[in-house]
Amino acid sequence: MMSKIHKIFFNNIKKSIYGSKNKYFITLKMLINNLFI
């Protein structure tokens, strides 16, 4: 039981970290594109 819960918890943390990285990357790309336009 606990191991399953921990796995789900860590997977959610990983997803949130990767999601935030992607969001920052997309915003940076958009800013760079706006600067060069």
C-alpha cells in the first residue's frame, strides 16, 4: 500500500517539475520570438 502511494506521489512531483520546466521553456521561447519579430 505505502509503496504504491509513494510511487504515485513521486510520479506526480516529477510530472509537476517537468510541467513547470516546459511552461518556463515555452514562455522563454515566446519572449525570444517577440524580441526578434
